[in-house]
Amino acid sequence: MEFVLIAIAILVVALITGISLLVGRGRRTTRLDDDAAAGTTLTRPRPAEPRAEAAAPVDQPDVVQPEAPPSIELPPAEPEPGLTFETPPPSAGRLIRLRSRLARSQSSLGRGLLTVLAREKLTEDDWEEVEELLLAADVGVAATTQIVERLRTKSLVLATASGADLRELLVEELTAVLGPDLDRSLGTDRHDGRPGVVLVVGVNGAGKTTTVGKIARVLVGDGKSVVLGAADTFRAAAADQLETWGERVGVLTVRGREGGDPASVAFEAVRTGVEGEVDTVVVDTAGRLHTKSGLMDELGKIKRVVEKVSPVTEVLLVLDATTGQNGIVQARVFTEAVTVTGVVLTKLDGTAKGGIVVSVQRELGIPVKLIGLGEGADDLAPFEPRAFAEGLVGEV
């Protein structure tokens, strides 16, 4: 009788242990500490694992022999398919590959300018038309004046230029006002044994969280290791959305409970990046209303807390290009809260006017470093003035 009781006890313990292992195997989130049930969690992408060969059927005994405890063998479990991480293309040359989308949405500017400048003799009405075309494209008054003045000095050349020569001349003038000499490099490299730390800020609805996911793809495509920080704890779906972006390319995501302290999540993300010796940590912050001073002050707090672990090397402001000049008003308020080092313009493939790039840079003195030219995962590209100008002008 004692042997039977012992056998039953072993069977129960083995079954409980087996079930626990199977349940734990499916978890995607590992707690950072024992008290993390109400705090920060560390989400690790599941590594790819090969599908196991089908196990041979095991004969189960019909009767348990009381003389010795039976060996418990659980039925062979079918392993879940391993995730196949996507391999994004490198950032080099992305804008050149995507500029056809820009040309389709902005070609009216290029066609209009080429049509006017190709006229045999340009009158004052023609030059006013050139000004109107540039202003309508959100190029801005100062940049428009510069372009028109330079074209006026070359008016004799314009009268004899072929269509291809005229296009080249216009591309050169647009490139000149786009700031080809501005430093557009991203502070994403390791330095002094610490990762590059990128804070991404912006108003609600600008596509900020999506942009953070796309930035991770850009960095992975360039061969960098990345940790994402989901510090937007006020929007319920933000952390889940960012986690999904990270899992696609095998990137670690640090997240916190909904409504938690965003500064603590940002701190843990950077600390994780330091301990893991990754190249870059990208932190998504909550969308701010630029009219709310308290929310803007919190951005400064996040930056101060993060820098207790590692210096912030890049602060990217995400602007919706379709908002036009209103985006510049938003940007000015953000620059008062944190030192913005670069601008990301999203939605440039829609109704946005390409000249907003010129306006943002001239009004703020901050370079546009990345632009979004579509809704695809790899439609975020480093800004290249020449390629952008060619996209605006279009083909002859």
C-alpha cells in the first residue's frame, strides 16, 4: 500500500511540474524583479528555434506496478514554430529608392516651375507665379525669396536651357535651400562604453510610436543592436504596438504598467542597454500636447533621469508634415522643454507639401534627419537634400 501511495504522489508532482514548464514556455515577458507585477517588465523576442522531429510513439503501461515507481513520460509536445526575424534593408540609398513616391505626390510643384521657367521671356507675372508655386509648397518666404533671386540672375541661361538642363538647374537651387551642409548624422553609436540613447518626442497623432519602430528597423538594417523603451505609459496600446515592432526584428523591448511612471521605464530601458552592451537605446515618450506645460516639463524629467545612467545622444522630434506651418509652432515649444537635435517628418507621401522641410530647418535651425514616405515598415529614410530635391522636381 505504501508503494502505491508513493507512486501516486510522484505522479501528481511530475504532472504539476510538466504543466508548469509548458505554461512558462509560452510566456513572452520576463519580470525584472519579484516586485515587478506592478512595475516594469522586460519583453524579450522569442528566438527562432528549429521544429523538432516527430517523436516515436511511446508505449504506456496499462497497469502501474506497485513494486517500483513508474517513470512518468508526458506525451510529446509539438513545439511552436520559431519566429523568423525580418532583415530590413540598410539605410544607405533608401531615399533614392523611395523618391518616386515623393515625385508622385509633389510633382505639381516641379511641373509648375519647369513650365514657367521654360518660357522664352520671363515677365514680372511669371516671377510672381514662381513665387506663388514655392509658397504654396510651404517652402517659406525667406527660402522662396532666395530661390527667386538666384533664378533671376540666371534668367538669360534659363531662356536657352533645354528641359534637362533646366531641371538640373532647379534641382541645384532647391538643394541649396535644403541645407546640404547640415549635420544629419544620428547619435546612435556607442561611446565611452555606453550605448547611444535616442529620445523620441512629439504630439499625439504624429505617428511617433510607429516612427520609433521604424527607427529600430533602420538601425537593425545597419547592423546595430537595439533596445526599445516603451515609456508611453498613458496610451494603452502604445507598449503593445512597440513590442510588436521589436519582435519583428528581434529587438528587446522594456515596458511598464499602464499609467506608470514613464521616467522609470526610460531609466530601466537605458540601464538594460548599458548592461547588455547594445549599440543604441531608443525611448518612445508619451505624446505631448504642446499647450500643456506640465506634460512638457515631464520630458525634461525623463531626460534628467535617463542621464543618471547614460547621456542622451539624440532627441528626435516627430512632426506630421501634413500640419504645415502649425508643425513649426509645435516644434518651438518642444525645443524649450528639451534640446531637440533632429526632426523626423512623417506622412510626406500624402497631402503634405515638400517645402515644409525647408521651413522647419530655417525657422528652428534644426536639421531634418529622417523622413517618412509611406506606411510600409521600411518607408523611413535618412534625409538626403539632393535626392529629395530630385523627387520634388520630378522627371522632365
